[in-house]
Amino acid sequence: MLASVAVNLRSAASRALSNSLPNPTFSLARTLPPPPLSRFSVRSMADSAAPFKKIQIQRDDTAFDAYVVGKEGAPGIVVVQEWWGVDFEIKNHAVKISELAPGFKALIPDLYRGKVGLDVAEAQHLMEGLDWQAAVKDIQASVNWLKANGSKKVGVTGFCMGGALSIASSVLVPEVDAVVAFYGIPSSELADPAKAKAPIQAHFGELDSFVGFSDVTAAKSLEEKLKASGVPYEVHLYPGNAHAFMNRSEDGIKRRKGMGMPDEDEAAVQLAWSHFQSWMTCHLSA
């Protein structure tokens, strides 16, 4: 049975994007079981255009690719990748989001600039090499692109690394209207959830073993910080589920099992999507 906490309070304080923070990293690979993950040919899947429109977004002195799917004029949702990169699973999530009633326009920014991890070691290397402050700027530029292209309100969601960046966007990106984060919390050097400005809903698996990043203790710590923030929030804990439990594609299930996460709980996945849909519909309605 789902353990859920929901509190609605007033939002507060100023909004600012800090450019001087250190680059935080978190080693997920060190907490995984010894058997190596078999390699998946995901680069070709990441390059697949259908059903996405590939665009390029400019910010500062750089540009990055992004993938857009969904209804024109609908509320926008930036969908932030896991540590793998823009692969088949994050695209599956974006398509799912675009199909949820009443309809959303989903945009995936390519934070790795075309690179995709084929195994745990590559994914860890890519995440450790990510400039997290620059990634937040990519998210901000993606939010602004959606608002400039027909979406009156825009939310941010993400998974694992993307979950942490989603919460960071609530603190650091003034234009964000709502956040849903899946199993990831930013380091204190990047962003303090107690200073969140946009409503946050967060989801965690009870069996998640990534200590300090997405385990139960981290989830409870996030709950306390969100309580202090004054923003509307919900923290949902799913008994019997491990990390990345939302990944339900055939290859995604194989990948999770290779990482020692054999749980399959379709009911929890559907419940989480239901919470997601209710949250984004509520906070992104014009």
C-alpha cells in the first residue's frame, strides 16, 4: 500500500540561478551489485526521430538538441534524462506524458549533447562529467522555449539524475510552474530543496539502495526540507519497489534486472502516473 504525504502551504522567498556552485556528482555505480550490465545498442534508438520533432535550442554561447512530442498549445513539460542519456526509456516516458489527459507537450533536452551510455560504467562516466549548473541552464532554456512556443505554463519532470535536476529547477529556475521528480535528490551544493519555489511531487521506491540520493532516508529528508520550503508538495513511497521502477520497456526491464532490480510492479507504475497526471494538471492549468 502506498505511503503518501501531502501538504499544501504558501510559496515564498526569492528566485535565483547561481553560476558559482561546485559541480556535484553521485556515484550510483559503486552501490550496484558486482555482475556487469550487458551492453545495449541504444544510440540508434536515441537518434530515432519518430514520433518526435527534433529542434535546437540556443542559450548563452551554446546550443543543444531537444526532442518534442505532444499537443501544440498544451501545457509544457520538460522531461529530464536518467544518467544513460536521451535513450529509448526517456523517450518512452515523454511519449507517455504527451498522451496523458488533458494533453501535454513534452520536451527532452539532450544534456549529454548526443552521447548515450551503453552500460553502467559509461553512464557513470557521463554523469560525473556533466556540468550540473549548465544542465540547469539547459532546463531553464527548455522551459522558456516551451513558453515561447504556445505553452502558458511549464513543468519539469525527471528520473534518477533527471529527478535530482528537476528538484534543482524548482529552486533555481524562476519560470518553472511545477515539478515531479522520480527517485533523485540534488546535492546541497547544487540546490537546497528547502528553498524550492515551485510545487514539488516526488516518488521513491522503498527498496531503493542508492543511499543519500534516492533511498528511504533521502526521501524522508526531502520531505522535511519541502515542509520548510512552504511550497505545495507530495512525497510518495512505493513499498516493494527499487530504483527506476518506472522503466517498463522490455530492454528497460532487462537493464534493471542486470543491475539487481528484479521487481516488477505494474500497479505501482500506474499509480505513480496517476499522481503525476493529477499534479501536473492541477498546477499547469491556465
